[in-house]
Amino acid sequence: MIDWTDRHCRFFLRQLSARALLFTEMVVADAIIHGSRDRLLGFSWEEHPVALQLGGSDPAKLAEAVRIAADYGYDEINLNVGCPSDRVQSGTFGACLMREPATVAACVTAMKAVSTVPVTVKCRIGVDDQRPETVLPDFLARMVSAGADAIWIHARKAWLQGLSPKENRDVPPLDYELVYRMKRENPGVFLGINGGIDTLDKARAHLEVMDGVMLGRASYHNATLLTEVDEKIYGDVPKAPDWDAVRDTMIAYAEGVIAGGGRLNHVTRHMVGLFQGFAGARRYRQILSDATKPTAGPQIIAEAFAAVDIAGGPKVQSLAEAQRAAV
């Protein structure tokens, strides 16, 4: 999720779940090799466990990016072969690589040769006029032979011609059954599922078949659902969110960001999706919108939290319900 799951976002989401594996936004291998490494790869130790998601199609460059990233202590390295954006396609990586499984396999082999942590792949079930029932089994077999430790499958095709990235998240039909079949045919391979999953009940249903579930935009736009992940997905003892602690931690974090030359909205823009469905959520969002002002200070976070009827709890459960309630 380019421009979304940056280090400030991940620090915030970690306050809601101690167990969920967080993914970085996709970082291009060339940028790591030639750009500001601390800016691209640096993160807070509190974010663990966190996976670095890479983009690229050159095995040597990806291997070099993995070597560089090793010093930063990520828990997993993920190669993105699922993003359908025009920007990604122009660099010959992302979902267009579903047409080049041999190249992807070579990339995974090169990354595995230098990585000290698991190397995983995120893919689609196919692109454009490919037949997923033919393409996906072959793709998975190649990834397994190359040494991939896990494969995350977005259960939609990507139409690289004719659909926008946003449309590619909604228009192509979901084919969960095909992904389930891949798991049944590969019982010893960690396979996770992604796409259209916006409640933890849906996630638990998928986990009856699959090894993992990936929540993308649902966990961003309706971040409150993450407060139940440790209990409902990982089996931890039920525990009510300590909203005062979340508020105070984010205020302290925002103070540090501002002291380092950043701005308040670099942090608060990722917090807008919290409290969807709570009474006072609209006022919460309105107050956070003031964080864009140059003089805005961290006290805005306290003011926003104070506007929410936290004790009343959410009145909606799914992302779709939360978005309808926000209108």
C-alpha cells in the first residue's frame, strides 16, 4: 500500500495489535540501492513483527536490497507481484510479473541466497486474459521450487489494461475457491489469502482453510478492528483496548516526529480510520483535520479522542458499514 503503510502508520497500528504482522509500503530495490536508506528502511523497534515489501525484477538488485535491509532487522522480506498501478508497471514489477514466472523465481532464489529471514511472495491469481486455473498452480510451483517461505495470494485477477488500480481492488471477481484449492493441493506450503476481507469473522472463516489472512484497506480505514485481532485470530486472552494508553503513546510519538522536523499530520493522517462507527467519530475526524495546519500541535490528538463516546463502543462491524456510517 504505497504511501499508506509508512513507519508512522505502522507505529500507530501496533498500538492496536501486538501480534499482527505489519507490512511496509512497497519499496523499490533501486531506491534502496541508490537512495536514502535510513529514510526508506528505518523503523521503530516497537513495530515488530514487520515485513519489508520490495518491488523489482532484477535478481541481482533485489539481492543487494536484501543485503542492505539486513542491517535494519526486518522479520520478513516480501516480493510484491500483485500491485497493478501504472507507476509499478512502468518499472516492470508488480502484477505484470505474473506473466514472467521464471523471472520471479530467479528473483526469489537470489533473495533467499542472501537473506537471514523468510522470503515471501505476494501475487494475484493472474492478469488480463490469463486463465488463473492454469497460471496460478504453475506460478506457485515455481515459487516453492525457488525457495519461497510463504505465498500471499490476492484472490482477484489484475486487469492491467482497462482498469484503474482502484477498480482492480473491486471489479474483478474474487475467486476464493481457486485459492482454497491451491492450499488443498499444497498442504505443506504456507499460503495466505487477501482480497475483500473486511471483518475478523470473515478472516476466521478463511483460516479454516488457509494458513494466513491479509487485511489491507479494511485495517486502515476501520483500524478499530485490529483491537480484536490478538484475541480472535491469535487466541490471546480477551482484553479491552486501553484507549488512554493509545492516546498518550501517539501524543508522545507525534512530539518526537515534530521534534525531528516532521509535521503532526504525518502521524495523524493514519489515525483517521480509528473509531469508525463510534458516536462522535465524525467530530474526531474533523478535529484531526486541523493537524494539517502548520502550527498544529500534538494536543489535537487528545482533543480528538475526547470527542468520541468510547464507552459506547462501535455500532458497526465491517468496513462497508463503517464507510456508510461516515457519510
